[in-house]
Amino acid sequence: MAISLTVVGCQNKKMINLSEISRIFEKHGIPLSEPKGMHPENVFLRNLNGVAPQAFTINESQLISIYIYSSSQGAIDGAKDFENKISTAGVVPHSRYLVENILLYYVPDGSQKDERIYLVIEEMRSLQ
């Protein structure tokens, strides 16, 4: 019986989509803009585990890369793929967040971190 409840519980997890993520960013006063002048070889724009990111700029120069997978395991595998691909490369400081089927990279690019990102991540986690 306990196994049945666990399986049912896992099946009820909600997959997060881009429109929900955009809404949460907007709710916290962080508009997402299309990045301009990004080098195509930027490590945060690479395909990870077969998924291309949705890339945005916030606060004029900070990058948000959002990978949307069909499962939480896909997001975990995407994070592992990132580590494998950049293990020998010098990468700028960044934050990585895994929330269910979402892998999100936040790159402040020398700017002060926007603390509202934490509010966005917490709200994404509350969608579960």
C-alpha cells in the first residue's frame, strides 16, 4: 500500500512550463528580455541533455538560461551534462537551480546578484 501511495504521489507532480516561469518573474518585478549580443559559444546557451535553453536578460546584463525538460530526471541529467561539458573550462560565477523539470542558470555577470531571484525560485518550488 505504501508503494502505491508513493507512485501516485510522484505521478501528481506538476511539470512547470515557460509561461508559468515568466509569470512568476513578472510578479516579482523582474521583466525577462531577449538577450542581445550574446556570443553563440556562451556555455550557458549550449544544449544540455538534448534541450536548448530559453535565454533571457534581466537587469540589462544578467543572463537567465532556462532548460525545460519533460521530467525531473531530465533536469538532473542536464545539470550533470553541464558539469561534464565545462569541467575543464573557466566559467564565470553563476547560480544553478533545479526545480522539478526545470534547470535554471543565473549569471549576474559581475553585477550584484538580484535577491528577487530567490523569491522566484521559492515560488516555483511551491507550485509542486
